[in-house]
Amino acid sequence: MNPICIVDDESSIGTTIAGILRDEGYQAVVFPDAESFWHKLDIMEPSLVLLDVWLPGMDGMQLLKRLRERYPLLPVIMMSGHARIEAAVAAIKDGAYDFLEKPLHLEVLVDKVKSALKHRPASRDADLPSDTRLEIADADLSIPPGTVEVSDSPVPQRTIKGNVVLNGIGLLSGRNTGIILNPLGINEGIVYQTLDGHSIKGHITSVEDYSQPGAKKTFSANSTALYNGRRKVRTVEHLMAVLSMYGITNVLIKVDEEIPNVDGSAKDFCDLIEEAGLVEQSAFTKVAIIRSKIGVGNEGRQEKHLYAEPFEGFEISMRVDYPPPIGEQVLSFNPAKDSFKKEIAPARSFNTFENIEMAQKLGKVGGGYLNSHIIMYDGKVINTELRYADEFVRHKILDLIGDLYLLGLPISGRITANMTSHGYNQALVQRLYQAVQSSTR
């Protein structure tokens, strides 16, 4: 379910409501004013809004009218401690689902939330993760000792032999873009460099939402973006997956804000690395060995979850179950037995026509989506032939491999994923990184 959004300028009230809802099993996000909430709607669609009447700047009634125009089916419950019955009637007439008086009563709040969600008309794409929204993942950072062990590996570090170039269209910007890959020395890692000389590490600590406090983390579900406080590099996940599978530990990637997406898969990056050639270096890699289970999310069959557990080698098991034409797809990938280049890298990104159209109207994505996605409409793929019958789950594995490499180390363990996107991937990597930090200390 998409998050419940609470818009209230009294932080204590917003925090209290969010806590109550989370105890009831809901995802909840708090906003202090209408403007910050409205801005987030570009990348997030709420399941319900709890909206205070009196807000700084744009007030609750003004925001309600804008919400009715943008999301006619979105339930909104208005709240106020200073309103008379006339205000409640006006709110209902303007399209609010219900009205709550402050101070709020726990039982009344929970009952009204359940009622609003129960009577909301279902969206036919509600179960399909949109490339234009946010994911809220449990990223509790309390890690039991010994969860991950960092150990020396007999595998040498690697870089590329020479410089190579790839051009294409940016997925989000729709503009022509490109990358130049250069060799790097031992222990230098994966480094992105913008055209004006800013360096950004290809590491989980560079993910824009990394420093958020709290157990509930909000991550972008659409792609993986890295940020150094001044410059950003977007859509790095497919390239990171290829670097991981080819064992490249040191490389400089020069880029203008966005990695070219080409056809929505990673096969062109495989060709690029093979064109460059590989060089084994005079130092060895370290490996993160999973010693006990660690994960995010709830492990119900229809719940998003993702966890790592002990395993000799590296393996990913992924399950998705979305509306037609996808359905349930389950696949395991083990690079020691299976070919990444043939079986995973060619799998393309996917989304619905409705999600892409909405994102383009909002100016959040460019024309890169149209030529680099499997596009679905009315239960059918409308723009291409599938490369595999289960291309959707294969692409999810591709994304996960790329996000896992943000740990900065190869992993020895089995990764099990259910219905997850980049938000959960990044939340798991953040937990793994905290476990690595604990191990090295």
C-alpha cells in the first residue's frame, strides 16, 4: 500500500499520528506544510491524506481543492482544533472524505482511517511499482554483532585496460548524454566524476536519502541516484550491475549528470567493458560474508521484503507478482552457474503507459522512457516483443545486483527478494554497510 501522508505544522501531532498508524501496520510520512507535501507528489502517490485545516502558507482547504483536481479518488480526512461545524460541512462539500476534531482520539482516528482506505476505489495499477514514486522501507540500523564478516579474498582487484566511450539518451532527462570510462589504481574504488570535476563515490553513503534519521526510510523507487551535496549522478544501477559481475573494483566514470540508458537494459555496458578489456591488479579484494540473516520488510507472500542469509558463493532469488501481463514470476540467478550477459543483462525496464504519461506531464521524466521501457497498457505489452517470457523478474534481478554493489564489496550470501524495487534494495545495502562497519571496528 502507498503511504498515508500527514500534513500538519504541529510536529508533535504529526509525529504522534504517524506513530499510531505505524503501530497499526501502515506506512506514514509527515509534512510540516502544504508546499513540501505538494512537491513530493511528483514522486509519490498517497493512499490517504490527513490534512490540517490551518497551515502556514497554503492552507488546508486550498490544498484540498488542488488535491481533488489532481487525484479525484484520493481520500482526504481534514483535521482541526479550531473549526466549527460549518468548517466540517464545507470540507465535506469540497470533497473531503471525513473530518476529525482535535484533540484526536485514538480509536476514532484508526476507525476513520480504516473506513477511508476500505472505501477508496482500487486503482488497476496499484500493485505495480511505478518508476515515478517513492518506497518506504524498514531500515532499522540496529545490527546484531557478527552479522557480516569482512574477509580477504584470493580474487585480485580489477580495472579496465583503456578508455572507452558510450553515448545514449538519459532515461529521466530525455537528453543526449554519455560516459567515458577510465582505468584507476588499486583501492580507488568506483568513482563518478561530473563534467565540472566533482567526484562522487559509487557507494551507499552517496545515495541521496542515506542520511535520513529513523527506522522508516523513504527512498526513490524509480532509479538509483548518487549525490555529493552539490552534484548528482542518476540511473547508475545498470552500469553498477555490470561492474559487479565483471569484477571491476576500480574505475573512473566521467558523466554529465545521468548515465545513458540506451535500450533500458545493461547489454551495451557489457559490450563496453569487453571492448575496454580487463586488467588484474597487484592487490586483492575483500568480501562481505553474510554470517546471519539480515533484511528489511515483512516476510509475507504479498508483502515487500528483502533479506540476505548465509550461502557459499552468491545467489539471488527474486519473486514478483503484478497485474497482467506480468503475473507471478520467480527466478534464481547464480553467476557461478548462469550467464549474466545472456540471461540477465538484456532484460529491460518496464512500466505502465499511464505511469509514464503522468510522469511526463509532471515534467519528471523525458522521452527516454518511451524507447527504453517495456510499456504496458490494458494488460498487454504495447511497444515491443519480450526478450524472455519472464523478462520482468530478470530486470528486477539486474537492478538488485547493481544496487548491492553500492556496498563497495562483493557479497558471499543468498539474497531473497519479494516485490521490491530500488528503495528496499538501498535499505538492505544500508543495513549491510552498518554491519560491515561494525565488523571492521
